[in-house]
Amino acid sequence: MTSYKVTDAQDLLNEIYELSDKDENDLAIDILFEAIDDSFLLGDFISVDNLITSADIEKLNSYTAVGILSITLAAKEHLYHRAQFLEKAKEKYGEHLFNGL
């Protein structure tokens, strides 16, 4: 598995979009978790917020959208664009998938 960094947001997102298209959701979530967790450990919330801002909800499936929101839940107070991403995800996939996120 290639290691991605949140600071390389477009490369990371392109990989996630491709995996979402192939329904390789577990691998997509593993990649997202590793990259986002690494950034959180460094205190780099800005890069994660930029990743969320850059993420195209139309290119993500519901599994990866829920994954992004689950992974970032604990740091939501540091992620200014997360709420907007959550609203877009709810609009696309329905509120029921995102209860508690």
C-alpha cells in the first residue's frame, strides 16, 4: 500500500475516488485513516481541513464519506469546513447515515 500524506491532498483524494469507484472501501478507509491520523499526531489540522474542503462529495461513495466524517469526528472543533462537508454528505446520501457525526 502506498503511503499518502494529507498535505498531498489531490493525490490522496484521487486514490480515494478511484477506490470508491471500485468499491474497495476498506482500503480507502485504511488510507484515509493513516493519512489523517498522521496529520492529527503532528497537530496539522489545517491540512486535514483543506483535504475536507477539496473532497468532492460527488466522487465519494457513502462508505468513504462516512469514513472521512468518522475519522475526523474527535477533531471537529479544529476543522472549520467539516460541518459543510457533513451537510453535503447528508444531502447526497440521506441524514440517517450520518447520525452522531
